[in-house]
Amino acid sequence: MSDLLTQLPALLGVLVGTLGTILATSLADRARWRRSQSVRWDERRLDAYVDYAHALKESHAVALRLTADHRPGSRSHPIDRGEGLARLAEADARRTIVWENLLLLGDEPTVAAAANWRDAIWQVERLARGIVEAPPDVAEMLTRVNEARDGYYRAARRSLGVRGGSVEQSATLRQALVDRSTATSEAPAN
């Protein structure tokens, strides 16, 4: 019995050490799993954000080509109306599909910004489809699209933790629209 009592502190030390190792390993594995999950979802979120941006840009590009005649000084290459409407329908179908991924994986501010950008592009699409008449200032409509796009990228970058400052383009694009419309209005009539 005295041998057991003399070895008891050593046995307790081994037991405490074993339990400590199990606990530390368990906590480390749990933290590693959480980091792995976080990275995995961030990658999928990034893919959802990029896919949605591509789908919107495709719709917008086709709508711009269909509305080139409504925009003096436009650099968009006009497209045959039938072909353009078909492309617009395909782009709309793709956008609808990737919207679901965005709803599933995006955070609330990014989804709201995406909806705002989509709504601004819908106004251009409505003009392209002939649903509405051209407003007096089409450039203002395009400025709203560019500002909404900036809002989307701002929200997406914040959601993903992307640093590096602003990448906003709307001010530059607004100036380009003004410069083009000024150049067109000053051009001599033929």
C-alpha cells in the first residue's frame, strides 16, 4: 500500500497530463475545423459574388448595345434587335440562377446592394426591350447603374474582408459620359 501511495502523485501527474493533452488536441482540432469551414465558405461566397457580378455585367452589356442609338456618343457596338433580345433573355436566365447562390451565401448588406444594382440595370433593360421611352437624360440612368455597382463591390469587399482602399468607378465613368455627350453636342452637323 505504501508503494501505491508513493507512486500516486506520479500517476495523478500522468492522468492530468493525458487529460490536458486530450483537451488541448480537441480544442486545436476544433479551431482548425472552424478555420477550414470559414475558408471554404469564404471561397464559395466569393464565387457567388463574382458569378452574380458577371451575370449582371452580361445583361448590362447587351442592354447597352441595344440602346446604343439612344445614347449620343455611345461607344457600344449596336446589335441586331432580335439577337440582342435573345441574348438578354439568356443573360436574365443566368442571372436568376446565380441570384439563388447569392441569397444563400451573401450577407445582408451585399444582397441588398446586389438587388439595388440589379434594379438599376433593369431600368436600362426596360429601355432596351422597348417597354419604356428613353428618358431625357440616359446618362443619369447609366450613372445610377455605375453607382449601384460601386455599392455592390463595396459591400462584397467588406463581406469578404478585402482591404486595399476604394475601387469605385462611378465618378470616372460619369465624367466619361459627360465628356462624350459634350463632344457629341459640339460636333458639327453634316
